[in-house]
Amino acid sequence: MRKGAQIVLDCLRAEGVDLVFGYPGGAIMPLYDALEGSGVRHILTRHEQGAVFAAEGYARVTGKTGVAIATSGPGATNLVTGIADAKMDSVPLVCLTGQVRSPLIGSDAFQETDVFGMTLSMTKWSRLVKTIDEIPAVLAEGFYWARSGRPGPVVIDLPTDLLKASIDFKGPVQFTPHARTADAKAEPAFTDTVIALLQKAKKPVALVGAGAKLSGAIDDLRRLLDRLNIPTFATVHGLGAIHPDAPYYLGMVGMHGTRAANMALHENDLLLVFGARLDDRVTGDPSRFAPDSKIVHFEIDPGQLDRVRACELPVIGDLAETIPAFHAELNHAQLPDWSQWRSIACGPDRAELDPRGLAQPTIRFLDEVFSRLPKNNVIVADVGQHQMWAAQRFHADSPRGFVTSGGLGAMGFALPAAIGIQLAQPETTVLCVSGDGGFQMNIQELATVRRLGLPVKMIIIDNQYLGMVRQWQQLFYQRNYAETDLSDNPDFVEISKAYRIHAQRLNEDQMREYPVSQETANEIDRFLQSPEPELLVFDCHPEANVYPMVPAGAALSEMLYEEE
Ligand SMILES: Cc1ncc(C[n+]2csc(CCOP(=O)(O)OP(=O)(O)O)c2C)c(N)n1
Ligand SMILES: [Mg+2]
């Protein structure tokens, strides 16, 4: 005989889970009671949002399914932002929530919330477990959906009486999807059509998104793009998919993308999209997006097609299958000479302007830190100006080397995500870049960092503002800085010390000479190489802005640059 709680943990082990993140409470107590000896290590965060973001961080760098656990009611509602985040960014995540006793469901019992209903529009799949017997099948199916196809979040709600009850348990089961739910597949003839389109194209380009790395098709994609040798750019989640030194690579595209990437995306006549959904941060004004372009969309999720406008050719399926199939046929094809187009798109006229203006010291600071990072590293950025500066300046060369909340843009993501990443990769230098606003959204996780002794390297870009919002207020709301002033920030160095984490401050003056002084370089090296958790606060000019910028509602070619 095994209790429901033990069965849940047995099923987690059967799914290969050995690390979970969570926070206990009444309804989920039976699961916590069964943890010891289960083979599942539990990480106690200091807020359920910390747990779900940590589980996401773990999942984003390993590709494995992250697991977050919370109690009913307030515990479950605290998970919601993370669930929405995992949906937007295609992160495999299983959330286990305690629920009130089965007979009380629907009675407004103490700490009862309808987590199933509440998260219905943001989960890939969810269940309220009704009987103890169905626990193994529900867990197996939940894990299957979290990681299959386009990955995403799953919620499994577990009434406390079922966790406490016992049955004669025969062992975990496997889930096999019904044949008709198998993923849609591209017509094999698609290769001929893409090749015909390429042969007619004068200005072809490639856009790489998160799907490229989720499919595990990076090596195939890099080989394909080497063969095509066409101007190529990446979404924020595609950063690292293409080697930053590839001669045809133009960097990040979109609202704060590079000049070269945005111009090439605007001017092309054939756009090959590899696993990106053409979000409005990438396209600019959809009605003026890439006006001459025909779109070939390699995508696993048919729901992501035709969002901006109808594509010429959808290539539905796992990129790990469709890319090699396409490349094999391409080997027999004659392709036009695109060298003239390449020299315009990748040429010196499109090169990025050197950083100038008020953001220059901050950008130099980030450059200095990034250039001194040990080789084996992951950057996790929060949300705001610092996120975009980090995305622009960090030249990730591994597909899971730059982690951020891109689709949802959830402030407070970075610190807990860094915890999950560091636990997944103890040998890696995990650098967490946050703003003064976002850091305060999950600052309590400093306690988790301390408790676990994780050597996470934390940077706060302290501009005393909700900077990204202030930038929009400056540019589009006549400098009406309504409720974005954070000049009463606490002293982050002192706060960090209270958590028994070493902290220090660097200021803009230390970045005025470049390269920086030996003393400053040594401080940065010490920060990066310390075996302990470390916080480094950088005092950024309050009115520094992120450029280039495609204003909301503008076309990609209408970028704004830093004023002198
Ligand atoms: C949870 C959440 N609330 C509000 C926002 C809207 N928002 C986007 S960026 C930003 C400012 C972030 O400020 P800070 O963390 O200091 O970073 P900065 O832009 O100054 O670098 C805000 C409020 C958000 N993205 N997420
Ligand atoms: Mg700020």
C-alpha cells in the first residue's frame, strides 16, 4: 500500500525528476511529509513566484521539465505569473498544487481557489485529480504534454485527501498519445517549393527564434545557414543559436535590435523563419512589416502561423526533422549569387553606431564584465533597459547561454531563475543582471541563495527609475515621469549584507576611461571569480536610454538613435 503523496513522488522519479522547487502549506502538507527518502530533492524558495521562476530557469538551461510545488489558495495564485511566463516562452513546466479536501471543493473552503479554472487559458494541459487511482496516469500525461511538441506549462491540482489516502500501487505508467493527436507534419514536397522560392529571391534572409534551440536542431541549422550564407538575425530567444562571429550574422532583431538586422528584415524579399512566432516586438507595425517579403515558416506549432500575415509556405514539424530534410535536397540545387545583397546587408554602412550619450558608461561596464566572464557561463537578464543592454552586448555563442523572460516580460524573473540555473549547472558562472525595480520584486530569494551557498553573480543596474517605462515617458509622454521614480531605493549593498552576501558598488566614473583602470578590472575579476554569491551594484545615469529603438507602431526601418 502507498499513499497518494508517495505515488506522486514515485511518478516524479519515474519521469526523471530529482529536483523540485516549492513552498509548503496546509493542503500540500502530505506531499511534504513524504519527501524524505523519496529521492526527490526539494528547494525551499522564499515565495512561490521564486519557486516557479527557479523551476523555469532550471528547465530553460537543461531542456528538462521544471517542477514547482505550492499549496492551495494563495500558494497556487502566487504561481500564476510563472505559468503564464512558461506558456509565452515555451518552457516545459509541471506545477503541482495542493487543493482542499475533495468533498469541500466548490464550497469556498479555507484557502480554496480554482487553480484549474484560473490557469486554463495559460496552460498546455491541466487536471484536477478526482481519484487516487488516476494519479499515475495524470502525472504521466501531464509530463508528456509539458515537454512534447512546443513545450509549455501543465498544472496538476491535488486534493489533500487523495494525497493522504492509500492504495495498492502497481507502479508508474507511461502515456501514449492517441494517433490523431500526433503533431502535424509538413508535406515532403515542401523542399522543392522552398528551393524554387530561393532561386527566385534576390534578397533572402533568415530569422532564428526559440524554436530552433528547443528542437535541438542547432547544429543542423548552423550547417544549413553556412550553406545558404544569407543575412541572418535572431529574436531575443534565438540569441546564441548562431555563432556570433558567423560572417552573415547580424545580431538581434526587433524593437531594440541592431540596425543591420532591422534593415535586412525590412528590406528582404524572402524570409525564412526558423521557430519564431513573429511577435510584435520583432515585426514593428505589422501592416508595414517586411513589405516585399514572402515568408517560409518552419514551425512546430501550427497555432503560431500567419500571426502577422499569411505566410507563403508553412513548414510544420519538428525543426530537427525539417531542417535536415531541407538541407539534403539543397545539396543538389543551384542557388543564385547573393553576394551583392550580402554586402549591403552586412556591410559597414549598417554597422552599429558606437555607444554614446548617457548610456555609454553602463554599456562599457557590461562590456567589461562580459569580456571577463569565465568561458562556461550563462547570463540571465530581468526585464527593462538593463535586459536590452545585456541582450545587445552579450554575444552568446551557446543556444542556452542567454536566458530571459521574453514573451511575458515578467519583472522579478532573473534572481530566482538564476538559482534554478546554478543548481542545474553548478560549474557554470551564472550572471544575473537585474534592474533596481525588478530586483526588489523577488529580493527575498537572496535568502535562498545564501542558504544554498550558490555562487550566483548578481548585478543591479541601479538607475533609480523604472527605466524602461521612464524611457517611454521621456520619448512619448513628454517627460511626464509619473510613478517611475525609485530615488528612495534602499541601499542594496546594506540589504545584501543583511542576507550575509558580499556586495559592492561601482560607479560611472570608473568607466569613463576605457579600457578601465587595473583597479576596476581587478574588482570585476574578483566579483566574477569568487566562489561565493556576490552582488555588484552599478550606478547608472537616471536618464540613460536604450538605442536603437523602433517606437511602438513604427516600421522596423524607422529606428531612433541616441541624440548627441
Ligand atoms: C511584473 C511586471 N510589472 C510591470 C512591468 C512593466 N515594466 C516593464 S520594464 C519596467 C521597468 C523595470 O525597471 P527596472 O527593474 O529598474 O529596470 P530598468 O528598466 O530601469 O533597467 C516595468 C515597470 C513588467 N514588465 N513586469
Ligand atoms: Mg531601474
